[in-house]
Amino acid sequence: MEPALDENELDDGEVTGVEVGNENVLIARIDDEFFAIGDICTHEHCHLSDGWLEDKEVVCPCHHAKFDVTTGEVTRPPATEDEPTYDLKVEDGKVYVDV
């Protein structure tokens, strides 16, 4: 696992994009729990982290596809392919992601 960001860099209800290894990863914080999925929309090359959260779904800023940040599953087209999910842990104030 590689460090991705400090825990206090992300407020509850926010998302951010980070590069871990060679992967673009979206990290979301919901109810003080962290989730990590792919940051590049599977429909078109848009960064999901430039979008916004609606409950547990991130909305792509380009064409408004939605993905569940807890599972990576597409919940609204035009995207049809799910996002990859990544294991993570929070330790000593840092968020670590396993790519």
C-alpha cells in the first residue's frame, strides 16, 4: 500500500483525485469512511474527481454518468463499465491505497 493523502486533507462528503503508482484514483470520504475507485470515467476520459458526490455516488462532470463510490458500480449511464475499486486503510492520519 502506498500513501495517497493525509486524512485531514479531505472533508466529509468530498472527493479528490490522486495518482498512486501509475493509477488515477478517486478517494471519497463519506461519514468519516474512505473509499477508493478509478478516477477516469469509463465512458470518456474525464476525471470523476472533478465531479461531485450525491449520497454515495460520484457524478461525472462531462456527461453525468454516476458511479457508486463504495462498489465502483455504474448507477446511471451513459457509462456502462464499472470503475475498479481499490483497498485502502487509514493509519496514523494517512490514507493508504493498494493499487
